[in-house]
Amino acid sequence: MQTSQGELVRVGELEIRPLEGLVLADGRALVLSVREFDLLLALASHVGRVVSREELYRQAWGGTLRSGDRSCDVYVHKLRTKLERALPQQRFIHTHVGFGYRLDPAQ
Amino acid sequence: MQTSQGELVRVGELEIRPLEGLVLADGRALVLSVREFDLLLALASHVGRVVSREELYRQAWGGTLRSGDRSCDVYVHKLRTKLERALPQQRFIHTHVGFGYRLDPAQ
DNA sequence: CACGTTCTTCACCGCGCGTTCACGACTCGA
DNA sequence: TCGAGTCGTGAACGCGCGGTGAAGAACGTG
């Protein structure tokens, strides 16, 4: 199940506005690139659930993930860095080795 | 009888989501490796009944259990440890000496 | 075209994962 | 009481997955 087009999404202290391409962390605006934003949106459309790299790639990049492509991991890292700098005390993106990633404001 | 493909499985306070590789213990996400997850799934597909090592190995590893292979026991131990840490008051995996293991939220 | 930004790819490395071994506790039958 | 079989448990080890920094390609904007 995906979030419908432009709806506002809340995940913990994060507020994602798909229509504007804007993310607010505790009220303060985050500067994200297009890819970073799409990836966050893909993760946010399955909050609390584990999403495979294939699915994330499909949603954020479009097309199918080629074997050996690490783009997904690299951008998870970039996203993590920015989220962590905005909200140091929280961990949002959790790794599930062998499965994928899970966006969850609660540990 | 096995659980069909992706159905959500509930065992006591455990919620197993086969499609995601995710287990919730009382709502909180558990971090399990692929093997641990598959083993739990194998046990959960026969809740309340004793499952032989051969059957567990067939379901979680694939192929037949070679004599002397202790992988199954080792992973039962790993699973127990994680379940016990998540839900200290309960015992889920019960040993039936000479027969196998039984997953049961009730003693 | 020039320049800054974004994206992809690469390489390195630490750590988690799965397998296997070793030892000890326990049970049961001879 | 002894030996064989079963199971719990910690640890060693090789390997692949994922974290991470950086270089270079591609993009977009003026």
C-alpha cells in the first residue's frame, strides 16, 4: 500500500510534503536532493515495515535494480546523515540485513 | 500444514510478517537474521506441535539434514535468546528430547 | 560554454552471518 | 555405575553484506 500522490506524511518529528518536495524536521526545513527525497518518500510509504532494495529502487529510481548496484545503499547513507544531523537523538532508518530497510521513528 | 505464502502470523505476543522478514514482539521490531527468521517461520507453521529437526531443516534451510549437523540447535538457541530478551516473561520454544522443538506461547 | 550540484560508481573495510567444533550437563539403559 | 546419545552453549573462522569516503560522470542553470 502506498501513500496517495500529494498527501502530507508524518513520521515522528518528520513532516513530508510531497507536493512541495519539502521535508520539515521538527519544524525546520531539510535540504534534500531529488533522489534523497524520493527515497525518503519510498521509505515513508511503508512506515514501520521492512522494504527491500528492489522495491525502494522501483519507487525512487524507477525500473529494476541491477545486481551490484549500490546506489540505494549510498543514498540511505546520505539520508541518514542529513536526518541524523537534523534530529540527533533519533534513528529513523533501520537496516535489516538480508531483507532491506525500515523507516521507523521508534527504535 | 504450512502457512500460505505471505500471511501474517500471530503467536502470542509475536507478530510475524513473512513478506517483510519482520517480527514484532509486543509491537516492537525484532532484528533477526535470515536463518533465524526462516526457522521461526518454520516453527510458527506448526504452532503448538512438535516439529522434528529434519522438518525444520527442510523448511528453513532447504534440502535434508545431514547427520551430525547442529545448525538447527544453534539457531534455536539464537532465536531463544532474542525472543527471551524481547519478552522475558515468556518461553516460546520448548525442547522435546528425541523428537524436536515446539513453538508455543503458553507453557 | 563554464561552473556548481547531483548522481553513479568504485574501492576499502569492518562487522554480521552462517557453519562448525568443542566441552559440559543431562538422560537413559545396560 | 558406566557409557552412549542428546542437547545447551560459547567460541573460532571464513565470507559476503552493508557502511563509508572519494573520484569521476552527468546534469542543470545561467
